Amino acid sequence: MTIDKGNGAPIEFRLDAASGVPTYLQLVHQVEHALRLGYLKPGDQLPKVRDVVASLAINPNTVLKAYKELEVKGLAAGRPGQGTFVQATLSQVALPELTVLRRSLSGWLATADGAGLDENGIIALFTSALRDFYERRRESSTRGPASDGASDGAEGAA
Amino acid sequence: MNMIEASGLGKRYGSTWALRECTLAIPAGHVTALVGPNGAGKTTLLNLAVGLAEPSAGQVSVLGGRPAGSPAALDGIAFVAQDMPVYKNLSAADLLHLTRNLNRRFDRPYAEARLADLGIPLKRKAGRLSGGQQAQLALTLALARRPRLLVLDEPVAMLDPVARHDFMALVLTAMVDDGVSVVLSSHVLAELERVADYLVLLSHGRVQMTGEVEDLLATHRMLTGPAAEADRYTERPVVHAGRAEAQAHLLVRAGVDDPVPPGWEAHPVSLEELALAYLREPGAGARPGPARGRHAQPTGVTK
């Protein structure tokens, strides 16, 4: 068995070709997921663009777009000549709210179940609503200027 | 700056036009995919751009206005032809030597370092390397010329999935390291989405669609709804309609802000879906941005 050794970055990206989710968005989601679960914390360096390109064989512009998106969200910041670094964490913010959100989701799940949706139906509905949500948010964020000041000096992350 | 710019470009072999009235501009900084069925003119267009063929009509220039085939153009372009041509009886070292002497610019240390990274022995004859290694050797020879534009004709068609992945990784890291722009032809649609961010769709010798992948995807939607109402949808141009007894899928030129008729669902499209839809409807054409008064009639409904 061969074990691919990482390049020292805390996380490594993977791609799900069958998911239908655009590649850059998959990278964004994986960073957010890692932030939520504590694999990434502020100050950590995200995988270098070149390393991501070499391991996944994807367009470098796609990686840059994902990192840009994370900067716009205030989760990461580029340091010229060094790379992109984690700026904020998601787990801190989420902890107190998480219980509330989980409870309301459980309520919704019960409603969906009562309406006759099975597990796959619920997943399909949730996934499609979620995708629409991010799509809309992505489109509104690419259309308008970045509203939060989180992307200062974040150009040219590589 | 445009890496390849063509205007009214055409190439005729005997009485057959392999490429006709081709006008396009491929900008720098992208991986551009040239997509089309066999015989669409992909190889002809690439051969004209790299100076291996003379146009029968129109002009083509590269690297920001240098006439294709001129010494200034040749210096900045590297081309890997279909089926990865390397002389099978020469060793990798001989091929390095040969390529260095046939070109004005050749970075030998770069080539040797790359081959060492790839684990390709310099002494072995090219014909005894695996298909994937031959492809990587051909690519390394091309990259060692330190081009600004790398042109690849069907680079991965013959390779197995692992070799395909490794080959594209080598191409794309060169883009990161050296800022190389890439133009490649392919009919492996499924893999293009990861690799290409600019698309040129060729069909029957003509450019059918061109633009940044992101823009093209943002201006198309798949509408799913009742088949009985499919013909009544006229709000936006329909590129391709697929219809069963009850349900219909319409690939339409519409953005997220365009209204979705009641009872219909709108989904984003993948690059593969988009390219297939256009290839199935050779009459449909699109450029990114607002439709330019070309409100096409709903085309060929397939049952």
C-alpha cells in the first residue's frame, strides 16, 4: 500500500466528481467543514495552490477562486508571496447556536417525515435547497462589491 | 492579451473546407478547451495556429499579434501533436539533445530535473517507456522550450486514467510555475470541467460557442417541467429540448435572474451537459453575455 504523504498542510482536498457541486465550491466547503470540526484553526496555512493543482490536476484558477471566496467570507487571508492562511474559525461562532439550529432542524425533519418524505427524499430536498442557497449567494457576492472588509491585502494568494 | 486570434480563418483541403469563417480570440491565462466531434476542425485550427499549415482564407496570429508561423511566434509556442510523437528508437537523453539543437531556446537543466522527478530513465529508449511516460516525455520536451503558450492536440485520448491525471497535473503545475497559457483539444468531456476555464466549441468547421466557462454556465439553465407545456416556453432561447411522455428538460439560455415558469424547476448545468446540448444542435450558437437578438426558435425536439 502506498500512503501519500501530505505537504505539511493540515488538510488535503479531495473531489467528488459525481456530486454536481462546482469544483471551487467543493474546496470552499471542505475548508469550512475542517474549520467546523477543528482540523483547521486561525493561523494555519491552506494547501499551496501548486500542491492542490499537482494532486488533483485541476485548473489553478479554480483554486484561486475558492481561496478568494474564503477571503470574501472572512475565513482566510492571503499573504503575498507566502500563501493563504486561516483567519477565523467557524466552530467558535457555531457552538452556542448549534444546539438551537439542530433543534429547529429536528423539528423540520419531523414535519418532512410527517409529510411522507423518506430519508432519500429529505436529503434530495435539503441538498437542492442548500445548493440553490450557495448559488444565489455566490452570484450575489460576485456581482456586488465585497461588503465586508475581510479581504484586505488578500490579492494574489499563491 | 490574446494568445490566439483568428479572423475569417479558413482551411480548404481540395474542395472540402476543414475550417471555415473562424473568428475567435483566446485570452491569456486560461486553460482553453477546444471541443467538437471528429472532423469538426480542431486539429486544423491548432495546426494553423502553430504554423504547421497555411490558411486558405483569413488570418491567424498568436501571442498578442505575432503572425502564426513567424520566428517570433514559434519561439513562444510549444506544440504536442496527437499521439505524443517521440522517436521510439532514441533514448530520452538523445531526444533532449535533439530538441535542444533544433530550437533556439531549450532549458536542459529544467528538462533533466523534470524527468528525474517523473522517474524517467535518461538512457532508456522512448519506445520502451510506458504510454504515460512517453506522453510525459513529449510534454517535458515541449515545456523545456519555456513557451508562453502550450498547445496540445488530444493529449489524453490514449492514456489510462492514472497517466491522464499525472499528465494534466504536469501541464497545470507548469501554469502555476511559469504562467504558461494552455490550449488543448479534447473530446473527453467529463474531465474538462476540472481543467478548462475557457471553452471553444467547434462544429462542422465553424465556431459554435466560445467564452469563459464560468460565464457560459451562469447564462444557461436546465428547466424541468411538464412535457405538455414545453412548446409554450418562449421567454428565452431554447438550445436543446429533451422530452418524454410526461416530463421535459429544456436547456435554455437564461441566468439565475430569469423567471422560471410556474410548475418548472431550474437547475444549473454542468460543462458536459452544456457542450453536449450544443453539439447535438449544430444550429444553435452562443457567446457569453446577453443574447444578441438571436432568439433562436426552439430547436430539434427529441422524443
